[in-house]
Amino acid sequence: MNCEEVKAHLLDYLDKTLDTPTTTRVATHLISCAPCGAEASELADCMDQVTALPALDPPLGFAQRVMAHVREIEKRPTIWERLFMPWSNWTKWMPLQATALVMVGIIGIVLYQKDNRLKPTEPTNRTLSASVKPGTPSNESIPAVTNQTDKKKEAALQAPVALAKRAEQVAEKKQRSSPSSEQSQIAKREVEARSEETKISRRAPIQVQEAINMREPGRFSGEGGFAPPMPLGGLRQAAPRPGTMALDRVVPLGERVADYEFVVRRRPPQRRDQVESSSADALKKSTDEDTASGLAARPATPPPTAPKIESIAEIRFYNVAPEHFEYFKKELASEAIIETEPKPPAAKEKEIADLDRLLLIKVTILPPALPEPAAPPR
Amino acid sequence: MVSEAISDAECVRKLQRGETDAFETLIRRHQKTIFNLAYRMLGDYDEAAEISQEAFLSAYRAIGNFRGDANFSTWLYRIALNHATTRRKSLNTRQQRSVPIENTEPASDPHPGPAESMEKKEIRQRVQQALNRLDPEDAAVILLRDLQDVPYEEVARVLEIPIGTVKSRLHRARQALKSELASYFYAGRKAV
């Protein structure tokens, strides 16, 4: 046997898997051939070194640790179970899901409220309109007066609401039984309440915002035909009486620029016919007395008393259809003394005429002028 | 607890029927072999413990696929060697491997002298270093055949290669190991 044959059988020789004759021949060659003998010896030595490596014990509790993991795997649902049986352990996750649902609801409500708060108010005026029966006298429905405090805007916005509610209650009562005495009493109470509020707030000028829509149905189509709009009668009144009001929209003053602006002055409290009748009565009475007592001394005329100024100025807004503007102006002139009349430029006038909406008219109502001291009767 | 007397095949059947405790029997039966194989493949005690655990857990997860054509131990060897080979490759890419200097090598002689004990420990460390420097396939075949004394047929099944390939690979692996150890064991001999 040569070296190549020995190398071919060397593995089996070292593993002792060769048959006896082959093992004898290989062993003879290894004794006679020094290089082959050395290599066989070294390989056997290597095998012995590996075989001699001691066996180590695994860590203590290795089996228990593996079994703990095995039991964890056993409890965990498989992917199939997770995909197709998601409700198998729904009771475990229910509190979490319920909490998440509640949280989503709360966040939704908060966002909704926040969104409402951020919504811009509509540009149109909120109308404090008194519902007027067609054909009824204009002094039956009187625009409400609202006090606005500059410091507390919210209070100012809520005041008309409160007044509107009160006015609605009053209107209900009025609808049930509408004697004029009750109306006047209610109006009196309202005026008193309002004057108390004015005293409390100690704010001298009272701004009044009112917009009246002359296109409201029934305004001009009554039994009496083209009935005058309600508000003008109220110009004479120092304190307005409440009417049935419907609060549609309230917009802060100054938000819209009026198309026309009037400055009017209230007429004196007494109307001319009353003055004439009273003076005629007084003249008649004095004539009778003169005839009765001859030329007796005439009673001293009482000194003229200054009219009580109910308010310094009042501003009202009216929504008037463009075609009714002239009528409105005529009515205004009949009810009050127009001090300043708007004269817009021709361009603006044309622009206003082309408007497709109601005209917003601002009327600044000044208190009645102090009467001139009457000449002493002769 | 399943009786220790029953065979691996019976334990596997029980496990496949859902008796998880049967797996504990298999672990206790094979843990030392698998752990030592992993330890000699990796040369690190903690890594070996982790790889052994992963091997057993992989076996548990895949027990449904085990058809029983081969021994359970053969199947388990294959799983452990796959894990160890993968880990060894990742460790090799991370750092130059070296034998950890630790006192995990037990003394074979219960009452050795200090000098003899030190020499044996050094020899074991050298052998382990040489094994670590081998290709994982070569190390695996040496460990299965020389350390675990696994028959050629079973080694062929574990490595899924023919027996002839196992023999040639084993011869090549032994030559490589001899070369690795030559500088330490045979330097004086060659010089003489």
C-alpha cells in the first residue's frame, strides 16, 4: 500500500471502521512511512483533543425557563386567531376600547363647540322687529330700547334677548286680553325697570339699535291699505313701550354702514291740536271769569317749566325697501323735525338705487328743543 | 410530568396531541447535548444558553411539522446548528472572534495539580479557539462526529448531505483543525 492509498483510508482507519486486513496494511505503512505516520498521529491527536473537551451543564433552571416561554406561546393567540377571531378576548380589551370611545366623544364635543365659537356672525342685522297687525295704529307696537354697556359686551348682547323674552310674555298677555290699560301698565313697568337699569349703570347716553324690515308681510297690506310702518310713531315717545318682538339677529353697532343717515329732533310732547284745544279752553275760561268778576285781577301765569329730557340722543336703524324710501322720509318728516337730510352724491345714489337689498337707514333722534319762554299774556 | 421512560417519538406524539408537559421531558433529555453543541460552536456560555433556548422554542413551534421520519434528536441537532451557525456568522461580522477568558471549562480530573490544571485549561482554550476559526460547516461536522459521536448516517441527515460528502468534509475539517493547532502542539515536534 502506498501513501495515496493510505491517505484514502486514513479517516476510516482513525475511526476504526476499516476491516481487519485493510487496517493491518494501513498500520504497516504508517510504521514504515514517517510522514504518513506523523500526519496520522497528529490527526488522531486532534480528534482526541476535541473528544476530550468536557461537557458543560446548561444553566440552572434552563428547562423551566424554556417551558415558561412555551406556556407563554401556548397562551398567545396565533395570527389566524388574531385575524379571524378578534373578539375572542374582547373582555380583556373592552375597558380600553370604552375609554378610547369616551375620549373620542369628548374631543368631538369640544371641537364642535370650539368650531361654533369660531364661526363668524352673519353679516345681516339681527332684527328686533315688532310684529304689527296690519292696519293697527303705529303706537301699538313700539320699538324696544336696549341699553348697551360698552364695557360688558356680552351683557349688551344679552339685554335685548331678555327684553325680547319679556316682550313676548307681554305680547302673549296682550293677545289673551288686550285692554289698553294693561298695555300701558306693562309698558310703564318696563319703562321703570329700564330707568332703574339706567340708573344702576349710570350711563347717560342710551344707544338704541333697531332695524325694522318694511318688507315684512302684513306690514303694508292691512285693512287700511298701505298702512304706515310702525316705528315712526314712537319718535314722539320719550320711553318706548314694548311690543311683540322677534329677535332674529343681533349685530353690534357700527358693523354696517347705513345707506342714509337722518338727524331728526323730537317734537314737543304735546301735539298742536291739544295745545290749541287747551289754549282755547283756557281762553274761554278766562273770558267767563272776566265776565263773571269783571276786571278782577288776573291770576298769575305759572312759570314755564323746562321739558324733562328723557334721553340725550337716540339712534335707530330701519331697514326700508328702496321703493319705500320716499314714503319713509315723508313719514319721518311728519313725525319729527328733520334737521339733517342725507344728500348722497349722484354716483352713490345710483348705486343705492341698484341695490338688491333693503336700505339701512340710520336715524339719530335728538330730544325735543326747549320751548321758548312764552310771552306774558296781556 | 411525562414519564422519563417513554421514547422521544412518544413524547413528540403527545406533544403534537397538545400535551405540553411532554416537551419538558424532551428538553431535559436533550438540553445538555444541545447546549454543549451550541457552546462549542459559539465559544460563549451565555450565547450558548440563548441559542439553546431558541432552538428548543423553534422546535416547539414547528413540532406540528415534524413527521417522525428521523430521530427527534437529529431534527433538534439541525435546528440548533442552524441557529448557532446564523449567530456565529453574525458575531463574526461584528467582531473578531476570540475565546472568552472565563472559568466555564470544567476540570476533567477532580483533583489535579495546579500546573496540570492550568495546562489542560490552556489546551481546551486552544482547541476552542481553533474550532472558532474553522468554517461553521467544518466545525459542525467535527463536533457532531468527534464530540457528540454521532454516526455518519445521522450526521448526513443532520447536515442534509450525503455520507460521502460528510466523510470528505470531516477529513478536510480535521486537516484544518490540525493546521490551526499545529503552531501550538506540533511546533516543537516539527522543529525536532
